[in-house]
Amino acid sequence: MNFISELERVFHENASAELAAPMEAYMKNNFPFLGIKTTPRRTLFKEIWNLHKEEIKQNTRAIALELYNKKEREFHYCAIEILMKELKKKNQKEDSKLIEKLIVTHSWWDSVDTIAKYLLGNYLAQFPNEIHNVINRFSNSDNIWLNRSSILFQLDYKTKTDSELLFSLCEKHKDSKEFFIQKAIGWALRDYSRFNPKGVTDFVTTTDLKPLSKREALRNL
């Protein structure tokens, strides 16, 4: 694919081992980085994207998967950003499998949280009849990143948030010892508290949440 070849060439030309080291350390050395910071990466990415718009539009999912299979983290970010733009309100029903694959591949908070909010959230807004099946599958999984995504997918729903579903998911995972689950519960509740402060306060005060979840949930109340 011309787009990917061109993107690889430009990214490697702008790589910096000096910058890569602290970026890798910040992500607990889970992934190698080329060493391109967010702003210049997006500038370079946009320039290449503009030259290959039609190729990307015609091969969105294949391009995203190929980028996501590369080892350097910058390519994963590009894959997610392509899907965020190209699939918004244009999802296909089977895209839940693509989203699931991305969540469980190269998993860490920086990718999973963006996928949960923008890809999973937008997909389920487009196909609300899929919420029960998809969220049950994710929530019942042994994979903590699927669990976290099921809790966070409504972050952008605001007043359209299904509070009953949100509270039930928080209740379901409230005893988890995983930091990323406890944090997700608190974050999701804190976000929803902007639109339903009483509902969140009542839930937190009547539910035996972990201290981290409770602290995060009530931070703005």
C-alpha cells in the first residue's frame, strides 16, 4: 500500500532515539517508539493522509490493521485516528470484532481508552441493539482491557448515558483488584456526575466501592 510505505518512510526519517527512550519509559516499556511527539507526528501523518485520501477511504480497515500490527507505537496511534475519522457513523455491524481485536492487541491505557470512547462508543451509538451482546461479552471476559472498555464506552454519551447499565457494570466490577478497573469505575462515574450528580452520589454512597474508585468518582462533587 502506497500510503503505508510513504508513512513508514517519513516517520523513520523523523525518528529520534533520544526522544524515544523517555516515551517508552512513560509507557512502562511495553512498546518501542520511533520518538516522534504527538504534534509533529500528527502534522506528518496529516500530510501523508492528504496525499492518499482515496486509498485510505477504500481500504480503511485493512490499512488500520496493518498499521496496528507494526511494533512501533506511533503507528498504532495512526491506525486508531484513521478509524475514528473514517468509521464515524459509517460502521458496519461486524466492526465490533475489529474493535475487540484492537482492544486486546498491544493493550495499554493510552490506546484502549481512546478505542473505548471513540470507536466502541460510536459503534454502539450507531447500533444500540448491539449494546447488550457486545457489552456482556466484554464485561464477562477475563481480559481486563475489555472489562475497562465496557465501563468506559459511554464517556461521550453525556445525558444519553444509560445510567442503569453504567451503575450495573460498576457494581459488577467493584471488587476488582486491578488498578485499571478501579480507575475506570471512578472515571466513568465522575464523568457522568456532570450530568447526574445526585444519581452518582447516591450510587457511590450506597455501593461498597474500592477507595480509588470512590475517590475518583466524587472528585468533582
